Amino acid sequence: METLRRTLEDAPVITRGGYEYFVHPVTDGIPLVEADLLREIVDGILELTTIDTVDKIVAPESMGIHHATALTLATGVPFSVIRKRPYYFEDEVTVEQRTAYSEQELYINNISAGDRVLVLDDVCSTGGTLTAICSGLLDIGAEIVDAIVVIRRRTDSRCNVPVEVKSLVDVEITEGQVVVHS
């Protein structure tokens, strides 16, 4: 995870509404998302899960999509995007997402009872997105094989994600700098 660590340590930190936020290719697509970084992330994800037990990868719009795409290309396991707008399909499931900086509804499609899924996202700060998605998937009757984020932000907040969340790296923001932990 050397490329990921290095790019995180160099990431600028901005403040939005009193919330310190780091800007990084994994979480924002800025600066450029480089192929070597995506390859390193896919390799890290494959070390954390048993991909041959997964039927579908599930990733929230928008920044989970490029990680799911890279993992699908590497493994052949299809992915479904959790969308920010409804499509009104008969089996669509709506979940409420609450994070430190937003509230909205998310929409789950293409997941059925018994599906074995890998939940994949870019970052976990408060756990609001993962809590909503994992709760919705469990309500559907899907089996969550793993929930993996590329970056977990260490915060004082306690989240109620109903499954264990694995991460490639953990970070915190200290004095306006990103600090990477093993």
C-alpha cells in the first residue's frame, strides 16, 4: 500500500461546514486516478476477502464505482451500483443515508435474498453510508461476505454498521495533515 500511503500523506485538507475533509483520487477523483494506485487497491482488497465466495460486488455511487469496476475487471465478479436516485423498479429498496456532511436516500437494485455480496466503498468516516447499505442488504436477505473500504477515517464518532468493516488503510487528520496508520 505504498502508493496509497504516499498519496494520502500528500493529500490536501479542506474544511467544509466545519468538517475537515481530505481530497484524494480514491475519494474525489482529484488529482488523477492512476492505474498503479487502482491495481494496488485491487490487490489489497483481494487480500482481505475470499472473492470466489462472492456473487456480486455492491458499491455506492459515485466514488465506489471505479473500485468496483477495477475489481470486476480483475475477477469477473459483476457489480451493482447503489444509486442516489430512484429508478422505480419493482424490487428497488430505499435506504436512508446520514453522514457527517449529508443526508439522502440511496436505492438498491439487482440484489436478491441469498446473494453473497461484497460491499465496497472508497472511505468510511462516520459509517453512515455503510450502515444504510448494509442494513438494506440484510433486510433484503443478502449475505454480506465482507464490507471493505479503501480508507477508514479514525474519528471520535461511533457508527452502528451491522457488520465488520475492513480497510486497506486507516487515517486521521491531525493539525491539517493526513496521518496514515497501518
